[in-house]
Amino acid sequence: MTSFRFSALLLLLLSAPLAAAQRGLPDFSRLVSLNGTTVVNISVTRELKPAGFSAENPAPEDGSARDFTRRNFGEGAAPTEENSLGSGFIISSDGYIITCAHVIENAREILVRLNDRREFSAHLVGSDRRSDIALLKIESTGLPTIVIGDANKLQVGEWVLAIGSPFGFDSSATAGIVSAKGRTLPNENYVSFIQTDVPINPGNSGGPLFNLKGEVVGVNSQIYSGTGSFTGVSFAIPIDAAMTIGSQLKSEGRVRRGWLGVSLQDVSRALASAYGLNTPRGALVADILPKSPAAKSDLRAGDIVVEYEGKVVNHSSDLPALVGLSMPGTHARFRVFRRDQALQTVVVTLGELKEEFPARPTVKKDRPERQSRFGLSLGDITGQQRRELDIDHGASVNDVEEGRARDTGLRQGDVILEVDGKRVTDADGFRRLLAHMRPGRPAVLRVRRGMATLFLALDSAGRPAP
């Protein structure tokens, strides 16, 4: 009986891998074995400002130099340097390594440890904070290198694997699936992230994200967490963007980005209906900056960009990342949908992005009001608005009541500049244009909000467009 039970247990254990394979669960062991040698551990030493810790300002228990000093020498001890960990991967046999810019930021010393435990002092070739990519160089030859994949071919739901050094534990492998593509994070306009549910923790940053073919498709960069540790959502920089940035850092020591000079917004269902589109898609050009590359081209405010250099643009967040990866001077081809016209191609010679534009001022009130049938209290623009917003026409929105206008998205302080492409001279002019709205189709309003410009769709039938 005992022999029978043992045989049954052995059969169950041997059949487990087969059962997993039959369920479609991947075996990552070969992938890790073949690619683990291309992943490196990065240790960074940073100088700290002389400042002690206290009960009001405690040091975190994170395994860092600050934590060690606090636990062993007391709360008031002040270390002069800090060690932190990250990951990276080898892209050329002569020692070039990709990692994240935040991993090596303000580093005094960068130490790279290979999978075979050899250690090298690394030279920082260059880093780019906008994309969070950095390029390192170690003096060695004959190193194993990663195989570069195509992040554009990734499918949501596809299995992916990360290798890195979470909390300093070298060569740790974690797996998950692609949760979404084309994610844009706050203050991250130049990267269209890959979202995954792969467990990523401090120390994983800069490490590779592999597909099941063993190709690198991303650089693990950020997590969405309130604790500092993995809570189910992580983000990776697509490998094509990382390699483009790395190539520029190697050749020039800095990154040059293309600049278009427009403000963009997503296409809502209401706007898609107003434009006659079957589905909401593309990046709507809300405004064009004066003297910008876009202003010198045939691109117009109100155009919906659906392709850039042959690449599909589904959301407004897709376009800045694509333009930013193009070199200044590129004659870029845009496929645009222009209202009541056929799809057409517009060529723009890109400029160079030099700096971010400052925040725009807000609009002040106290204007004479006139009630609109859409629940709007309107007035003519004031001299102050003309100066602050650099406009010479429009109808000011002084108040928005419950109803169609509020559902559309209009806010107090907005200035309505156009209705269906026709200039709004003043509040009365706005009413005249609304009187000629086409039945059954929403009117497209061009609106100035502060110094930003956007488009909204107003349905004349008594409700916002679907």
C-alpha cells in the first residue's frame, strides 16, 4: 500500500509540468538560462548633504546606507554617502549598457557587477531624464548581449518576463502579462509606456523586459504604488525608444528631439460623431503655436492626426512620443482627417524641442452677462482678456448652468472662438452661428481655456452627443 501511494505521488509530481504546459502556462527556465548573463547589477554611490535624522524626520527602513547607519549608530547619525541599487543590460559586446536615468542620477561612483560576479567601474556616457534612459560603458570585450525585439508587436495579454536585482537580490526573474500599451503617465510626455503586472520592486529599474522569444521588448522603469513596493502595476519603456535614445547618447552625449508646436486632445465620442468618424481615434490638434514648425505647414487647428510616418495614432498621447523620437529637420508625414474633407497627407519639417512652455494664466471674470438657450451666461471679451489670452474675438462664458453646455464640457472662464470652423465675433455672433447648426449633427466649438485651446461638441437636440 505504501509503495502504491509513493508511485501515485511520483506520477502526480511528474505530470505537473505537463499539466501546466497543457493549460498554456509558459516555462521560463530556458529563457532565463540563455539571457541571464546579459543582465547586470548596478550599484551607485551618491553623496548626501550633512543632515541628521530625528523622530520627525526618520530614515526609512529600506536596506540603504541611511537605514544601516540609523539602526547601528542612532537616529542623529548623519552618513555622508548613500548606496542604491538598480539593474541594466548589455547591448554591445564591448561594454555598452542600458539602464534608467533615475538609477544613476547624481552618482559619484557607478559599479557594475556581471552575472559571473566580475565587477567594473562604469563610465556614464549620457542620460536623458525625459525618457528615463541612461547609457553606461565598462571596459571589457566579448560580453554576452541581449537580442532586441519589437515592442510594437506586443499584444495585451502576452506573457513577459523581467530579470533584475530587486532589493539587491541579483538575477531575480519575475513574470506576468502585458496589461496595456501606449500608457502616458503624468509629467511623462515623451514615453508611451508598456504596462504590465510583472512584479517590479526597487532594484529592478533599468532591467530588461523579455517576450517569450527571449527578445528584450522594454526597460523596466516605474511602478504605480503607494508603498514604494509592487502593488500590481508596473511600466516599461519600449525598447525601440530606449535604443534610439541610447544611440543618440553614444554619438552626441545628449538627446535631440523633434518639435511640432501644437497642443493636443483626445477625440471623444461626441467629437467623433461631429466629425463623422465611426469610432473615436487620433490626436486632435487643438491649437498651433505661433512661429512653430506646425504654423509654417499646412497643418490646421481642428485636424485629427491618425498616422505619423506610417504609425497609427490612436490617442493624443501617442503623437508627442513619436515626434520626440524624430530628429529635428525631419520632413515628417502626417495623415490627418479634416472635417468634411477626405483623409489627406500633411508634411511638416520638425524643429528642435528646447524647453517646456510655462503654465498659462487663468481668466478673470466680472463681464456683462447675457443668457444663452444652452444654459450659458455669455459676455463679450474684455480688454484684459484680449491682453492676457492674446485674442481679438470670442464669446466669454461667465457661468454654466445644468444642461447641455455643462454636459458638453464648457466651463466658467472659457472663451468660445469658433462654431463649426466659423469665427465667433462676440456673444451675439455665437448665438447667430448656433441658430444655423445642422440638425442631427453636433456643432464643434473651438474653445480657449486659459492659454490652452480645445474642441468640444455641442448637440442642438437637447443632449450631449453620444
